[in-house]
Amino acid sequence: MRAEPQAAPYRADPQILSLADWLGDPVEAADFPKQQLRFRNRRWDRAVGLQDLPEEQWLAHFGAFEPLPDNLPQPLALRYHGHQFRVYNPDIGDGRGFLFAQMRDGAGRLLDCGTKGSGTTPYSRTADGRLTLKGAVREILATEMLEALGAYTSKTFSVVETGEDLWRGDEPSPTRSAVMVRLSHSHIRIGSFQRLAVLEEDDHLRALVDYCLTQFPGPPPPEDAPGRDEPAAIFLHHVVERLADLAATYMVSGFVHGVLNTDNMNITGESFDYGPWRWAPQWQPSFVAAYFDHNGLYAFGRQAEAIRWNCAQLAIALRRICDAEPLMAALDRFGECYKQATMRRFCWRLGVTSRGEEADFKLIQSAERTMVDSKISPDDFFFRHRGGRDAEGDLAEALQGYEATDLTHEYWAQGAVQSMQIDEVETLWAAIAERDDWAPLENKVAALRRMGDALGEPLAPAGHVTA
Ligand code: AMP
Ligand code: MG
């Protein structure tokens, strides 16, 4: 079983206000014609002390965005730039979202409440600042599946349907609208640093590094790392460790994020911002999620390289306030961190105890070969061979000597493998679109949480220390 998120009282802590003058712009939420609660995260509302909020008040805060007590007096659209498909774009920033509130979780860590679809901001350009209801439903599904698979991901906290007609090229239109609230440990992106570097705001770069080191502490760099006392270098070590772990998570989960731009990379290593994601139907490195990713830049098997490239862009931004050598040394650790994280996470998902680098590496190679040869999905593979069971040939040989961690949950005895293939996503959405039937979605979320229980306690994300 998996422990529920630790229950905690509501504890407002709007730390961002000390940076707000140059990190964001105060904005107002749109005035929506309708507010109907469609999803409330009953695992996570208790983690921030909001489990007893009556629905009317929930809508006042997460539909109309009345400030929470002692929190941000006004929402803040965050400023950032970013590389989008390797092209630098200085015209982005929170165009359909804002930072609404900050609070401490039970472990004392700082959590952000951020929105998606809450209206236009100075960064909306020509777009409407809105989110489609289907987009919100897809984000629920992606975050619940990833959370169940042990990923360090933002949580979908609330979805409120807002009663507008939206026009989108990638959905039958008009289509329904929604506003979503997500919980994540910061909304500071690599692009937040890139913007400050391009604008040559070195004092702000230093202040943002300090904020990250204070609010999201990580372990010290290795003993032999050059410049290991320099704040920007320490910070880059943290981010490299975290994002290498995230890349490993995506691979072991069989997940393709789709848009690994630098403005979608949280410096805490938390996965977030779910658009055209897919789960790979097979172990196929060339599998692409986004229909607009014509060159396969963010294909399944290229995600680690894409994320490493993003870390390099952070290093380039930090170069203004730090020597090159310590930054290069931090960046050079990505490959090794990725390898270690992959082994750790692979063993966790398969439900076996690691037998050390050599054996684990062989096991992963054999697993990949098995998936490619048999054309089964990663979800089926990990279910079928949970705890090292039911293997033949090459795979059985690689599994020799491995011990099962836990096979007691009844999920492993039943045949109903949870997955998140596109056909099922579309079927779940069709029930809502055609009949306003939310039961299939609710049942799916319950089934995913049950799979999470069967998989057991997730591994701690790399690159963090908890108080
Ligand atoms: P994304 O691809 O969702 O990470 O978004 C990239 C940029 O486009 C960010 O600055 C978003 O805020 C902005 N954006 C995306 N969709 C919209 C929209 N419907 N209205 C306003 N801005 C948007
Ligand atoms: Mg984004």
C-alpha cells in the first residue's frame, strides 16, 4: 500500500512576494459565465488543509479566484522566456495561467497553486487565455497515471467547467471550457533564468538562485566538484540531478511528454504542463506524441537528450554569475545521474531488489529487447513480469538471483492491467462530450490510484533534501 499524502493544516506562505516586482505581473482572472466543479483532488486537498472547504467556497477560490487567507493579494502572471523546439522565444510567459497561492505541505515544503485557463494576461499574445475542458480532463489523466507510476509530478488539484465556447484547431469546435488549478513545488522554470540572463538582470539571477536554494534545498555537490561552494553551481548540480531523474522517470513510465521546451522544465524536477502527451504503445524510441513535432525532437527515446540540452541552457544562463568550469562539471553529471536513476526506477517498477549496476544494466537491456521483440506495451511488460515472474529465455536469465519486493496486492493477481493509451483517453472523453457522463473518468482515476497502491511507496525524487 501507499501512504496517503500527509495531512496538514492550511499554512499560507507567499514567499514569491519578495521577488514579485520583477518575476511577475499582477493580473485578474476572467469572469466566467458558469462555474461547475468537475474534479476536486481528494488525495491532495487534505495535504494543504483544504479538505473541509465547502463547495461554494472551493468555487470562490478555484473558479473565481478570490484570494485565499493571508496569501497572494492578487494573482501573479509569471515572466519567462524559453526555447521552443530549440528556437528562442522572448514573447512567452504565463499567457493563460498565473500563480494564485503558495502554502507549506505537511513536510514543510513550499507548494504553488498555479492555474491553467484562467484568462488573458500580458503574455497571451493573440490567444484567448483559456483551456478546453478536454485539455483539463487529459491533464487529470496524465497526472493521475504518472503519480500512480511513482513519478514526481504536479497534481491536478481542481477543474471547474466555465461555460464558454472555445475554438481550437485540434478539437472539434466549438468545444467546452474549463479552468484548472495545479499543485506543484514551484513554477520556476529554466526559462525564468533564461529571461533574466537575456535581459542582463544579474542581481535578479542571483536572487532567484538564492530563492531556489532556500526554498527547494538539495544535497551538496560531490566532494571533488570544482567551485562547489558557488551558489549558482550548487543550484545547477541540484537541477541536473532532478531533471536526469525526471528523464529516467519518463522512460520507465513509457511516457512521452511531447513538449520538452525550456519553459516547461520546472527547476524542482517536477513534471508539469501536460499538452499533447501520449503513453508509448510499444517500446519504440521513435514514437512521437505531439502532432506538430515533425522532426521527432521530443520522441520517446530522445527525451533524456532533450532534457540534458535544457540543462545546458540553464548553465548558459547561469554563466553570467558563475565561472564556466563549475557549471560544466555539474552538467557533465547528467549522463551518470540518468543511468543511476534509470536502474533505480526500473527495479522499482518491476518490483525487484537491485543487484548492482552490472546486473541491473543487463536486466534493462534484456527487458528492452523483450519489449521490442514481443511488441508488448511497457505497461503489459511490467505487469506480466512483476517481481521477476513469468520470464523465459534471455529475460529469465537476466532475472536470475533477483528477489521480488512485493507481490501481495491483489492487483497483481488480476488481469486488469492499467494503461493510458490514446483510444481509452478518447473513450473517456467521449462519455463526457456526448452524455456528460463523468463516471468512467471517476472510475479510471480510482483504478489508477489502486494501481499506485499496488506499486507501493514511490521512490524519493533525486536532488532534494527534506528537513
Ligand atoms: P505551452 O505550450 O502550453 O507550454 O504554452 C507556451 C506558451 O503559450 C505559454 O506562454 C502559454 O502561456 C501560451 N499559451 C498557450 N495556450 C494559450 C492560450 N490559449 N492563451 C494564451 N496563451 C497561451
Ligand atoms: Mg508551458
